[in-house]
Amino acid sequence: MKSKVAAIPFSYRLAVTSRVLAAVFGGYLLAALSSICMTLLLPVSRADAVFGGMMASFLFYLVAVLWCFACRTAWQAWFGLLLPALVLAAMSALAYWVNLS
């Protein structure tokens, strides 16, 4: 009896692995950067900003994981996570730099 594992092409396995890695690591990156950005930009006390940023980061992570498996290709999943991460990193760096001067 043949196993069904041999019927699945290697390219499909690689695409699923790439999506899982994008969901785990890219989602974590996006959630962490959103938390940092919200902490620096929310006009409330520091403790409330940190709490609000951490609570919102769970939603960002959820949306990132859903995005990774809703895309047609793994490249689109990676691009859809890295582009907002770059924007959030630039906003966080700018907010940090403005607060220092």
C-alpha cells in the first residue's frame, strides 16, 4: 500500500513551511513592532500605553497568521508582513528620535 505522503509534491510542502515560518516569525515581528509603535505614539500615560500596545499586539498577531494562510502564494504572505513591519519600524524610530530631541 502506497503512502499518501509521497503523493504531495515537495514544492507544496516548501510553500506550506514558508507560510508557517511567515506566520510564526513574521507575525511575531509585526506584533512586537505594533506594540512598540503604539507605546511611543499613544497620548496616554506610559503604563496605559504599554498595556494598550500589548493588548493590541495580540490582534496584530492573529491578523498576521490569518493573512499568511489566506494569501495565494507564500511570497505574497511574506511581502504582506514585511512591508507593514518596515512601516511600523520607521514610525517607531521616528517617534523615538522625536522624543529624544
